[in-house]
Amino acid sequence: MDKNTLIIGLTGSFGSGCTETAEYLAQKGFLKFSLSDIIRNEAKTRKLHSLSRKDKQNIGDNLREKKGHGYLMIEALNTLKKINKTSKPVVIDSIKNHKEVYELRQNYFKTYLVNIDAEKDIRYKRVESKYSSKEEFEEDDERESGEDQPEYGQQVKKCVDLADIVVNNNTSLQDLHEKLEKYLRLIKNPKQYRPSKDEKGMTYAFRESGRSRCLKRKVGAAIMKNIEGRTALIACGFNDVPVGVVPCGDMGKCMRDFYRDQKCSTCGEPIILMFHKCSKCGTTIPKDWGKMIRKHLDLCRALHAEEMAILNCTKKKVSLKGATLYVTTYPCLLCAKKIIEVGIKEVVYVDPYPYEEAVKMLSQVHVRTTKFEGVKEQAFHRLYKTNGR
């Protein structure tokens, strides 16, 4: 398996259809491998059987913590070198940590990370038989997203940020297969298609995210509007502190971490948000404690990307009525209110974990929200650079 072997990596929330995608690509001649295979082999070594999703999450986190955040991908690539003597194209399933993506891209040049996504209610129906309650599903889903997880934990949000292509799988298998065929053709021959309006808009948004100095997550936004029959870019923005304010990096850590770094009221041990009990004395920690801190967005010192883009328009006295906002994450409630007030009529987003409160508010006033699908900035020029149209 040489450095130019075509490798497609798959990432996404469970129930989205990554495994189905891997099976389909295997039928197309790809050699299939899953990082979950390494976790299952480790479970056998530990003599563990009938693994739940939580068990597999725990084993994966444990391996990454002890052997390095990119350990699972390193092991997968070592195995593939031995078995893929003819450099067949490869599909690697179950990529859950951003360091696994870095390991893949560092070692192989022709790689594409594909995010397979589906709406949460649809995903729950697909995996409902494996859960005793929706609350149990929600716990696993939140943990997998990366919220309040250590760097070695599951980090699907960060993997989605790094994806080259996003495929939405909310309908039939036939629809999914047709989409996969389109992107396979595009990878093999970039001259076939022109980038869509949404792909252009989201590319602007992701470029802006690279300007952010946020210590948690870099977010970008772009606003486009039809002016005299042409779609024009009218403003961009990224999450960062206001001009003249000391960056969080100079303070040593995110301001919200100052609030998160609480200690157990019984023994004084630092609280670890991923656990519901104190790791030292066992005192119960309220399940929603970390979520409450996370939703206090006013504790963040930065302007959000959407806010900055909107302010850039208002400074120029440009009307936003009827405009489309492209943003790399779903807007929070604070930004949703501003979006409504200035007259933006559509929000296109990538983040697979939208804020429920913001979803409700935007839907009440009929602001259209569209889950992005297509080629992202990461691969835009690789797949469209020879198009010329």
C-alpha cells in the first residue's frame, strides 16, 4: 500500500449510516477496515463479551489515553500495509477522534474524510432496539459528540469540522448509494461538476474559521445575498474577542474553563464532567451541571462568527433582508435572535448537533435551516480546481 493509495475515511454520529457506506464501498472494490475492529479485539483480550456502546467508548478512550490519541488509526494503517499488497482503494470506518484524522492525512496523500450524517430522530429510530430508553441514547450521543470529553475521548464534532465531504442520509439506501456514486465520480474525475452555491458559501465560512483564535472551537460564517440577479458575498466573520481585548490564549485558557474548574463539595477533588460522581469520594454530581455551564454562552468573551458577520454588514449599512447565512456550526440562541431581527431568511450549517432552543425559535418565524451537503473547503480546490467553469 503506497502513499498514493486512495483512502476514504468515514466519520459521523452512530446511526447515521457509516457502516452501510463502508459496506457499499466494499462492493465497489474498496478494502474495508473499521477502527471498531481494534476495539473489539481489545475486548476479547480483556475477556469482555456482549459489549454495549458505552463499553466500546470506554475501551476506545482507554486505548487512546494510554497509547496516544491517534493509536487506533496507527494500528489500522499498520494492518493495512500488511494485507493490502496491491494498493487497492481503502475505506476506514468509525473515525471518532480528530487525531486519528491527522494520522491518516500525515501518512497518505490521497485521502478524503467523508462525514455521513442523519437527523437525530432518524438515528434514534435506527438504533432504538439497542437502548432501554431515549435518555440512554442521548447520553451516548452527547459523549460521542465530544462535549465535556477529554482530548483522548470521542470527538465527532471536531472530526466533522475536518471532513472533506458531507453526505446527508435521511431517506432511503438507494438515495444514499446515488450520492456516494456522485462523489466517487468526482474524486476520480474532478472535471465532471461545478461547485454548488452552498459549497461556495460554506467554503467562505470555513476559510473564515481559520482566522479564529478560540481555544475551544474555531467557527466561521459568511453571508450571501442575491443582488441584481447574482449571488454575492456581502460579509464574513469568525469567533474572536472584540478588537483591543486580550485574547483568551494570553490568559492561559478559555474564560468558561475558569467557571468549569469546580471542586467536589465533599472532598475538594476537581470535578471531571464526563463522570456523574466524584472520582475520589463518590459524591453525586448533577447530570446537567456541565450542560448548564456550557449553555451559559454569555461567559464567553468572544463575538460569535454570526455576530461578527452581521456587525460587518451593519457597519457598511448593508441590508440583510432575505440573505443566506452560511455557518460552520449551528447558531446558538443568542445568535438566532440576531439572525431573526436582521431579516436573514436561511441558515445553512454543518454541525450535526444543533442547539434545540435555537431550532425552535428559528422555526417559529419561518427562518429556513438547511443541513449542508457537499464538498467542504478542506477539499474544494482538490476536487474543483481543474473545472474551469
